[in-house]
Amino acid sequence: MEVVDIHASCDHEFIAKVEEESEQKVRLCYQCGNCTAGCPYTFVYDIPVSQVMRLVQAGQKERLLSCKSIWLCATCESCTTRCPNEIDVARIMDVLRHMARREGYVAEKNVKKFWDTFLDSVEKHGRVFEMGLLATYVAKTGRFWTDMELGPKILPKGKLSFKPHEIQGKDKVAEIFKRFREMQQ
Amino acid sequence: MKIGVFVCHCGSNIGGTVDAARVAEASREFPDVVFTSDTMYACSEPGQDGIIQAIKDNQLDGVVVSSCTPRMHEPTFRRTVERAGLNRFMFEMANIREHVSWIGKDKEANTNKAIELTGIAVEKLRRDQPLFAKQFDINKRVLVIGGGVAGIQAALDCADGDREVVLVERESTIGGKMAKLDKTFPTVDCSSCILGPKMVDVAQHPKIQLYAMAEVEEIGGYVGNYEVKIRRKAPYVNWDLCTGCGLCMEKCPSKKSTDRFNEQVGSTTAINIPFPQAIPKKAVIDPKFCIKLTKGKCGICAKICPTKAIVFDQREEIISESVGAIVAATGYDLFDISKYGEYGGGRLPDVITGLQYERLLSASGPTGGHVKRPSDGKEPKTIVFVQCVGSRDKSVDRPYCSGFCCMYTAKQAILTKDHIPDSSSYVFYMDIRSPGKMYDEFTRRAMEEYGTQYVRGRVSMIYPQGDKLMVRGADTLMGTQVEVEADLVVLAAGAEAAVGAPQLAEKLRISYDKYGFFMESHPKLRPVETNTAGVYLAGSCQGPKDIPASVAQGSAAAAKVLALFAKDKLENDPMISLVDMKRCVGCGKCVRVCPFGAIKEIDVRGEPKAEVIETVCQGCGLCTATCPQGAIQLSHFTDNQILAEVNALCQL
């Protein structure tokens, strides 16, 4: 394991940015581990959430933005609920995920593809078109057999329509996306 | 009037950001000032000698010292001017450290502000009058509230110092929390074996009057002369006749009564003596469970009692006692573990508090010292201890460390291994806090010799699985989630202020913090005094404490009481309110507003007037602010003095 120069490698600007965007103080964390203890996704994480918090405190930007955990977090907010210091840990995970996306880090490509496809679908149809989402996601990732066994169960229940839902205010939803893009520029 | 002004540098504390020499120079322009100087440390011996010399050389009538807060050195300088032959109240202090040098960096602005503060102190001093203290008698008896180990120690030390002690205990026996413990850390000696003799001493000491099952109802008076009303609850047993034989307990048919002494692990009889070493060892009937008192039938205890001590129609009584000092030693209570829903405390029978576990370990406990879990009476083989339950947790409003849980958990892990050699213990901890003599060695022993598994992390949930409890937590050092299948879970419940502590504090007129712990007068230098003269603190009522610290504080409080009682007369503080009879219209507003009951209405030639009881008045100034006529004035802080200060500030 490499030796970390905790002075030179600490990115204070990064810490400030995380704190600003999440409106949380990462200094409040005293590393009790309650977030990790309750997190239902620790089994797939490469870095447990309490260590994510520690790495934020230490300003280890590179390690954090390139980790898988921030993409696998389901935002169930168990960590936020349990934190004795009332830190919104899930929000910090969310901020890190956004930062990673902005800076071009994608440790879990399929998760990003899913989110992109999902939002594209919402933009186009006003709400998600499940069959279209499925087809695009499968095409982008090549995961043809994922959840295939669920098809026969949900098709007869009418849960998976072959046509997009016709909803009112589709154009209004598209406006939201437009405004967001304008804001970003 | 001739005034001298002394400006202190306080090393670089003031000198760093205030030009002390310029303050001294500028002060020469103030009216009546005939002498000024700046000095490195005014409070030092040469500094004080300089003040005395200047008073004598210049025949000064009063002195202003511009230095630190009066809370720090006002008494020092008052003694200084007194040594030089002046009245101690012909002295004023300007705070140019806390109010100036420590809070601003601009030397020019600071110096100007220091000059202004010195100027208003001079204006106040010009209107100061010599004041003289009055002497009054002192009642050399002491009231100790709370019969835990701190209160016991304070009572015994005062009694050994030949003073009469009134000890009031809320429960039916003294001993407090310590009496419930099985063993004590770090020596693992039997708790009741070391506490028992002290309890017996309390019972047998001719100087101690013990009121058990009693609470302080009302406190009036002031240091040296407190009048206390004590409400003694009815035990429904004539304690003069009861011999504590325990026959009644054997025959009582109501066996489902709340067992308070055993922390509700199991239940007890409606007529009960909490434990074999109880002091006083007298039976008490719980009226909520007694069949005779609830349904009118039964009365078996009355029939069987060999001394005919049962009195079903006994009533509570109010007792009055006069004392000169009070020691509050009301202890602590445990955090309510059911507040953590994820731990299942209060819902899952095998999730218990550390104090409940003590009763399971204790030979005089409900299981006779055999560890049996509450749900099915089985001996547990895997025991999980969870630390910091209600400590260091802002989300439940308990951000403080309870201090003793790390140690008692280590002790319980050791005792568990002694009781059940083939058991495994796991301790979930955040940090191990063991700063005491032989304390850290003790926690190391739990790990090294007794094989206790310490897991660095918190527990997120506990849920039943079959007849076991699944404990899910984190091991932050391994960086993983961990699980343990436990037979019994012991939560190290933190300490919180005793039930009713704030109400008692209000009766005692002492302050308490936001958690209900009583405030000491100074966190370092006056740890057992309060800001109310004659009221002292001992033990956990001031903040969570272990046994050695509680005992030390009990003795310390007793030392303070004995020092107070070493004087035959006490002097009042002459900074009190005085009524100008000519202006008083007898409206009585001051009488109603006084928090100390220090003003009474008198009749002067058929007209009602207010009169201040000089020994009771604490000089708070409420009456002065209330009086519509300006007839009541606080000596040393008269309206004229305050207005002179304001005028000086506005004209500067």
C-alpha cells in the first residue's frame, strides 16, 4: 500500500466544494461507522461509506471520484438517518457522484448509462417510457439477458406498454431540461 | 476626593494591543485623578505594593485598576486597598482585557476604548460610599440531599467533623446507584462490600439524621440560616416498629410489583425491602400493587408482622429542618434506551441496560448471581456490549461523554467470562476512554487476559432471529460490515441528569446546564461550590462521574461545609438594596419581584413601607429596576452612579 502524504495530497478546494454543494460540514464526522453498519450496499462497495467520509475529510479527490461506491449508492438514506452527528451522508454521496460525472470519472459505466437513458426517456416522453428505456439501455450496454425472466411476469399485467404514455404537459417537462441545459452554459 | 488610576499591561495580554502607558497618561485628565501609573502585572506582589505605596504617598481616597475582569481579581484589589487603610468599596475596576485587548486588534481603537472604560470607572468611584458588612449568626447543621455514595461520603465527613447532618434520600434505602452494582472497576471488588460499611456508619452515626423516602419540598433562607421543608412519603409501615425481618415479603401475595431496585429485571412483592444490606432496612408498601390498598382486602402482612408495624392509613408528612449549608448529591439517571428504535431496547426482552446486567450478575439480584437472560432464563453464551448508547450522540441531544461506560463495559466483559467461562463477549466501541489510575491497564486486561473481542464501530440494528438476536454493525478498522449472533445484548446506556434535577436546582436557586446537570461556580477552581453561598455539589448531579470522583467530591463538599462552619459569625455582602423611606409609596412591587424573599412590608405610622432584610438580600437589583419611585437603591450600583457612567461615556 502506498504512503499517503496527508499534507501535500489534501485538496482543500475539493473539501470546500463538497461542503458547499452538500451544505454539510464533513468535519462533524467522528468516524463512528454507523453509516457503514447500516448501509445495505456495502457488500458491493469498493470503499465503505464511513471511509468515503474519511477520504472527504482528508481531501483525497482522485480516490473518491474514481471509486465505485458513489455510483452504487441507492440513496436509501440509512446513513443519513443513523448519523449521530446529523450529517446528510447520502447527500454527500450524491454531490460526489455529480462531481465525478462533471469531471469525467465513471467507475460504474452501466449505472451512468442507465441514468442517462432514463433521463433521455423522460425528456422525450414527459415521463419514462419503460419499453423504450429497456431497449436503449440493453442496446447501449449489451446486457441482453438482464432481468429477462421478469418479462413474462409483468407483460400480462400491463406494466410494460409498447407505446409511450400519452401525458399532458410533455412540452413543459422538455422545457425543464432545456432550462437546465441553458443554466449549465 | 483624590483618585489613583493603575493601568495593567498583563504581560502582553493587554499590552499587546493596548497602549497602557497612554491610557495612564490620558487618565490624568479625569476629574479628581491625582495619580496614574502603568504596571506590568497589577495583581503581582510588587504591583499591589505599588498601589499601597501610591495610596499612602498621595493620600488617595479611592483607586481604579484597569485590568482584567472583576470576576478574576476584584477580591484581590479590594484586599489591597483595605491593606492601605481604605474601605474596600472605594475601589473600581475597568475591564480592558476581556472587553478590549482580547477582542480587538486595532491598537489605536483599543487604547481609546480603554481610556473611555477607565473614565467611566473614575466617574463611578467619585460616587462610591464606604460600605460595611453586617455580621449574623450561623446554624452549624448541614443538609445533604441524596444518599448515593457522594452524599454518604459528604454526610459522614461532616458528621465526623462534629457537625449535625440531615440526610434526605428519595428511595427507601440509601446507597444510590453504587448499591446496585455487582463489582466495581478497576479492582473488581464487591460493590456492596465496600459501600455497606459506609451505609451502616450513616445509620449508626449519632450526628446523622436520615430521612429515607423523603424529598426536599421547599427551601427558604440564606447561607447560614436555611429553612427546609422535607416531604416524607408514607411507607405504610411504622419504621420505629419494623425490624426488617422480611416475613411480610415472604407471605405477600402480590408478587408482580415493579422492582425498582433490580431495575425491573423481574418483579417483586408489594411489601418490600429492596436488598439485604438496605439502610434503613425497613419494609415499604407500594400502594400501586398492594391488594389491601387497591382493593381493600388482604392485609396478610399486617396479620403476620410480629411487631404489628403495618399501618395502612399512614399519611405522608412534612418535616421542617433548619440548617446552615446544603450539599446537593442527587446523582444521575440512565438514558432511555428505547429512544434507539433500531436497538430494540424496551421491545426485545434480551436487549438490556448495563445497570440491568449488573443486577443479573449480582448475588443479591433476582437471579441470585447466575446470568440468565430475561426472555427464557437461558444462560447466554454470546454477549454483545454496545457502547455510547445515549452518549456522544447529538441526534438524541446527548453530545457529552458519560465517562464511565467504557470502564463498566470492560468490567462486565471480565465478569461475564468469570460467570460463564465458555462464553464470548463482543464490545462495539467508538473510542476507549480510560484515563484513570489503573484504568487503561484494566481495559487491556479485558482484551488480553479475558479474550473480549473489541470491535471498532457502531451497531446499526438488532433484530430477533429464532431465539437469538442478530447484531449488525461495522468494523471500521476492517472497513466492513459485521454481524454477530448474540444471546444477550447489553447497551451501555449513558448518564443523564436525575429526574427532577432542574426543579431541585430552582428550589436551591442554583444554575443548571441544558441537560439538567448542576453548574459549579468555576469549572476548574470552584468545582464543588455553586453561585449560591452555602450550597455545594457532590457527585454526578454536577456531571457524569465514576465512584472515585464522586467520593472525592463528597469529601471536598464536606471540607467546604466544615470551613464555612469554622466561623461563628458570617458577614453579609454590603452590596444590597436599601429603601429610601421618604420616597417609598408602599406599592409592594419590590416585595413581589424579589426572588429571595428579602423584602418585607412594614408599617410606618400607619403607612405601608418596604424594608430590606439585610442578611437575605443578594444584591441582584431586581427591586431597583422595578420600583416606580426610584425609592429602592442598590448600594454600590445606585441610579446616580450608573447615570454618571453613561454621562461620562457620552461626553468623552
